[in-house]
Amino acid sequence: MKKKKIHNREELRTFRKDLRNNLTSAEAFLWKYLQKRKLDGRKFRRQQSIGNYIVDFYCPSENLIIELDGEVHNNSLPEEKDLKRTQFLESLGYKVIRFENKMVFDLLPSVLREVQDNFKQE
């Protein structure tokens, strides 16, 4: 029996590409600090699919996922979906950290420090 591919499934390719080409302002801002191994030499990918979910940022070497949440996430239905998504990703061994978009702009050094604090100890 063939093992089902979990990363970057072909059926999500167009959707991933559209998301990468239309980042939110918070995603674009944070990406400047994550791209090209700028944060402690760690490689990050944006809009990576894992299972049927597309995560905002993914660091393969750390099994770390960063999710940015806008205002739409502040009510019960999206919160429920976010919880289900996080539980699925964590069941696969990933660490998921979330930030509100506003935090990325107002508290960037703290956001980057928290990301670094979730790196595995060398």
C-alpha cells in the first residue's frame, strides 16, 4: 500500500500559490524576517500544506509552525476550526504557535523571540 503524501499535496498547489502571491500585510511583514534563513539560520517556508491544511509558516528543521490570526479568528467558529487544525498538526509531532496580526506589527521583537524560544536546543 502506498503511503499518502502529507506535505504539499498536488491538489492544493494552486491554492498554496495563490496564498503565497497574496500574503496578508502581517504575513508579508513577518516573512521579511523569516525568509532567507534570517532568523538564526533556520529555513522557513510560507504557505506550506500539511495534510489538508495550509500553514502560514513552517520550519522543517524545527517541526515548527507559525500561524498568524486576524480579527476573523476572534469568534467561536474560527476558534473551533483553529483548535481542530492545531490538534491535528500536533498529533503529527509539530509545534504550533499563534500570533495575532497586530502583535507582528506592534511587538515584532517579542514575536521573533518567542519563535526562537521554540527552537530545539542545540
